[in-house]
Amino acid sequence: MQHTPELSTARWRKSSYSNTNGGECIEIADHFPGIVPVRDSKTPNGPALVIPTTAWTAFVQTLKG
């Protein structure tokens, strides 16, 4: 069984494709072995998705296409 990681001390960073217009942005947190926490920058206290690193890498590679 997987447990939810403690993210209260996570250091979040915005996507390099984000702009300052308040648009739709995501943030990710580094330094979580095996997972990539992802959240909506507009709701920083909202839920975060926890994605396995292998799935995140495949997702990013697909976007780079």
C-alpha cells in the first residue's frame, strides 16, 4: 500500500512555460524519490497529484514529441 507523502515542506516551482498573466499553471516539487508531486498554482492549498517518476518522464517526453 502506498502512503501519501508529507508535502507541507515541499519547495514548489512553476512550469518554465508559465507566464505572469495568472493563467493556467502547474507547479511541481522536486526531491521526492520515485514521485513527482504536481499542483495547480492558482490553488496552492488545494490537492496535489502524486505521479510516479517514470510516468511523469513519459508524459514530458510525449509533450516534447
